[in-house]
Amino acid sequence: MLYSQLFIKTKKQVPKEAEVISHKLLIKGDFIEQVASGIYTFLPLGLRVLRKIKEIIKEEMDSLAGQELLMPSLIPKNLWLKTDRWEKIEPPLFKLKDQHQKAFGLGSTHEEVITQLVEKRVNSYKDLPLYLYQIQDKFRNEIRATGGLLRTREFLMKDLYSFHISEKDLANFYEKVKKSYFKIFKKCGLKVICVEASTGTIGGKLSHEFMVLSDIGEDRILVCKKCKYSANIEKIGKVKVCPKCKGLLEKKSSIEIGHIFNLGIKYSKIQKANYIDKNGKSQPIIMGCYGIGLPRIMAAIIEIHHDEKGILWPKSVAPFDIHLMNLGKNPRIKKVSKKLYKDLSFLTFDRGGQKANIEVLYDDREEKTVGEKFSDADLIGIPYRIVVSERTIAKNCVEIKKRDERKTRLVKIKQLPQFLKINIF
């Protein structure tokens, strides 16, 4: 991608309401644009990051034998009434009526829809287990949308639903999802803690949240110094002693980026989603659900990976792999840079188990100073920077710098593809 053609306008100032670092840097780097409180447009750079996160999640969901589908955002009132969540769900639903005065709620979650779907298609124990997931916009009528992408009214979410014939089978799959979530967050550059949590208005027998420790996090969790047991304060209250080993509990602030639930038969019983067992008897399907908020992952990554100059994207989710820039107006600099841009774009490497081309952002802007180019590069945080200048081409080299390191390295232009494959990709 040529920087001169990229739809981007980096900023030096941010709105007063941008208090947390991820919000500030996403606005300054022009990854997102606020449309209204808690509602954002994802600009080209931001969407590229979101898609990388999405692919990481899809890979793991598919490895669990998940089948992707897409459910509607408009959900009829009668479905919400069946489970008594039309008025009681928290945060409250966004509600609207069509021209025929029929009422709908914008989907904040999809238990009712997916249960109805499965009720119509699953008949026998032979149809189970079944794992269905979607990655779709959700709408939550938050009283106070804060922290940029950390608490929004519209956001992209992955929700997986599982259907089983026994509690044991659900428990086994629940543990598989836990492991899968740890893999997802690790690939995104995040270290998480899995904590016991309240089931809230989703309901069910038990739930766990995946937390990133952060001083700006709105969630308060308790962690045992001795046995590492952990739980959300909402779940166990302000106790001081660990319920597992009687050790001391330490309070920490955290950001929730994932939440999983053992739903049991809460929805299947109400909506009559049954199966015929081996003995010919009708039984309610046992369910689980598993959610991840993609924009929250994006914000949490920045909260953990940044410095005083800007974002430090992990390679797995960065909008581009390489930030190529030319410095100076010497025609040879431009010629070498153009050829490098073309050659690098044809190089391939392994991305998520598949061959992919290296993604290059080439800063070809002629009206910007050297300082402005470096400042923008540090702000948007692409992992590797390659510079072509008078000094480097005099030695038939380019200068390579990793975003999170100070040192630079000169590499011969002819040796660059091999160097990148060995040392970076």
C-alpha cells in the first residue's frame, strides 16, 4: 500500500474524553473515528488490525470443529419474551418498531436465536454434539460508553454456541474452549488470567472471564497469592481469604476480553429444544456459549504494547508487516524504494499455517519531512521499518529497525529477502 494513497490523517491532538492510552493512540493514529458516544468507524488501518484478530479467532474456532454462520441483528420481541429478557437483560436492549408496529431488539447476544435454530434441526442424539459460531456486530445500550473501544454501544463479537447430550460432554468441551482462548490471546500478544465470574443475565450454571491485568481496567478481580485461584469480585464479593486454600486474596484491576458460560438447559428447556436419546426419550439439549469482543482485544493490546511514541503492534495483528520509507529527493532513492516495494510485496511467509504475501506500507510521501515520516511510523506501530536514504544506498544497503528496539541494522539490498525470511518471517 502506498502511504500517499492510504486513507489516513494522523493527529497531534486528541479529544478531551480520550483518557486511556489505547483510545488516544487509536484516534491519533487514525485507526478509528468516533461517530457518536460508544460508536466508531474503523478506518482502513483499524480494520486491517480487526481482520487479523478475526482470522486468529476463526482459526481456533475451526480447529474446535466449529461451523460458522451469521444470525440477524434484528431479533423479534417474542423471542426475547420467551426467556423473559425483553425487559430484564443488562445492559438494556436497543428497541425499535417497524412500519407495522412490530417490535424488535437489536442483538446484544443470540441465545434465543441460536436455540430456535437448533430446535428446528436437531432431532436425535446422533445430531450432537454441535458447535456453531458467528463473528457479528452486537449492540449494547450502555449507560456510559467509556475508554474508547473498551466499552462501546456497537462492537464486533465472536460468539460460539455448543450443544451436547450430557453435562460431562459439555464440561469436556468447556475445557477445550478455555485452552483455545489462551491460544487466541497469546497469539494476539496478551497474557490473560481466567477467573470465576457471575453468569449475569446470560444465566447458566457457571462462567469464567478472561482478564488482562491493567490499571485502567474497570473489572476488579481477586487473585490468591498462594494457589493462584482467581475470581471477579462480582462473583465472590469482597472476601479476603481464598475459598480454595485460605490464602490471602489480592485485588487487581483488569480488562475483560472473553467470557464463557455453561448454560445447562436454561434456554433449551424454555424453547423446547430437545433431542431423542438412545432409549427413545425426549431430553433437553445441554448448552454452552463462549464470547470474545474483538475491539476490546484491539484496545487491550495497545494498553499493554505501547511506548511514549505510539503503538507497538505484535506482528500477528499489525496492519502491515513492514513500513518502508524513502528519505531524500535523490531520484536513485526513489527508484530503489519502488523496486523494493514491488519485490517485498511478492515475498511470502507463513501466516497462521498458510502462505501469505508480506504486507508492505510504503511511505512515498514527498511533502513530508524526515521527522514527520519517523513520527508517523512510530505512532502507527508497524513492527519493522526499512529505510532507504543517501547513506544506505551509498553502501548498497537499507536500514532495518524493529519498532520496539532502538538499534538499527544495515543489510545489503541483494541479501534483504533472505535476511527477512531468516530473521523476521
